[in-house]
Amino acid sequence: MAKHGAFAAALVVGLLAAIPAAVESIGVCYGVNGDRLPSASEVVQLYKSNGITGMRVYNVNDNTRPEGPERQQPRPHPRHRQHTAQCPRFQRLQRGHVGQLVKANVQSQQGLAIKYIAVGNEVPNQGGNTADILPAMKNIQAALVRAGLGGIKVSTAVHSGVTQGFPPSQGTFSAAHMPPIAQYLASIDSPLLANIYPYISFKGTPSIDIKYALFTAPGTVVTDGRNSYQNLFDALIDTMYSALESAGAGSVPIVVSESGWPSAGDLDATAANARTYNQNLINHVGKGDPKKPGAIEAYIFAMFNENLKGGLETEKHFGLFNADKSPAYSINF
């Protein structure tokens, strides 16, 4: 759902400054494609007042940095994105564009616990070349290590369309660039970031019952060997896990980097359905999915309705809050 430059410095921030440290499995994405959105400091307070301790941001600058600095943080230039992939020499990383990206967008973020850097978001659907992803990941990983920041995990954010197969146990990668990426993630002990949208699957497949998509099905909908699926969210994640296994990367965990439901813009995009989905998602993440029991780390898309986004009308209505900080609908974290 988030549309940004393919190799913008997309960060998933684990804990915001001044928010008590805690082990949490749910966060919220912070996009800024809207008019009259609150200042960064107001956004931090809104996160804190609602008990939200995880944030995903898509480009670090004065408008998105949670601490709201006075000096402007540079945006990665499109030429930097290509250079990130084409700069294999380790000794050039700190002097070149990759080192600049790390310095400007990671080392500068004092007071934040940055957990992941996503190299690309749903490439190529939202721009970029799939062949650039893995080299860019390797160069950013090397730059982080050189800067003493090797604890930050490097990954890429993908959507469910990179997989195929049904039931979930038959999942494989349909995109040729994914197995090498999966194997690299396994080698550096990083998760795969996955944007999981049952809403999109539901709208694109008439045979899917909306209750299955909203976590409200009264019982098992899909039986897959020993695993039973009562909601589409789990089925989509487990299809991705099966794809990782088929690629020889079964040790790679999945972090749900985006998930949500629009509150307007289409027949089934209503505030009632959005509230039902997101509240059920919040309640569900502590339980895990059939293939991988245990808490799921997930980020709801998004904090605000973004009226400046293009594409389908629904793209503008994924927010939990309006621009004036009023709730789009009631929800409890």
C-alpha cells in the first residue's frame, strides 16, 4: 500500500524515543502523503498515548523523524539507489553513496532503536529493478557492519504476489529473484519483511468469504494436512513460509511490515470492516500462525489517512487516524 522510491531509506523503527522499552508484537506504519498532518513531535505523542511502541517510516527527514529535528535530513537521490547496488567494493562503502545513506539515515537517528532497514518496498510493483535488490542489501549490510551497526537487520519488503501455490503448504516463490534473497537473509540471520493484505486477496478472488478475510469465520475454512486455517492472514503468511522452505531458507522468520484494511473508497472498504480487521489483527498477533506458533511481529498500515496518495481511492483511507488526530474509528492497542 505504501508507494515510495524503490531504494528509499525505509526503516522499521522498533522503539520510539521516550517510550518505555517493551517486547511488543504490533506497531503502526507512519506515512506522510497527506495534507496538514501533525508535526513529528505530535505524532510521537499520539503513538505514546495509544500505547504504540513500534513504527515503520519510509523516508527519514524533518517530516518523518520521530524526534523532529530542526536540521533537514537528506533524502536519498534516485542515483544513490542504483549506486547502492553497483558499489561492490567494500573499501568504497564509507566514501561512496552507501556510506552516505547509512550516515544520513541511520547513524543520525540518535535515541531510536532501529530494528530493520528495508531495501526496496514491493519491487518492481512500486518502482525499481529486482536485479538491484540483493546487491544493494549486501552493500548496505557491509556499510552497517563497518559503521558498528551490525545489529540492525537488512531485508526487503515484499508482497504476497511473489508467492504461488495452494494450500499454504504448497507455497513457492513465483518471482525468480526471491530464492537468492531468501538464502542471503538466512546467511545473515535477518527476517523477510512481508506486506500481507487479506483485503487485496479478498477483492481479487470472489470465492473468498469476507469473514475469512476479517478473522471472523466461525470455524476452519481451509484444512492443509495437520494445519487448519480460520483466517486468510495466517494462510498468506504460511504460504510465504512454505516458499522460504522451498528456497532452502526455512530458518528465515517473517515480519509483517504492512497489513490493514481501508475504511472508505469501495463497497467493502468501510470503517466497520477496517475496525474489525485491525482490532482482530491486534488481538491475533500474539497467537502465531499454524506453521510457526508464537508471537508475530506486525505493523498496521497506516497511522493516518493520506489524501495525496494516487491509485485507487481506497489507498487514501487506510489510516487509523485523520489528519487532525481524531480517530477514523475506535481501536484499542
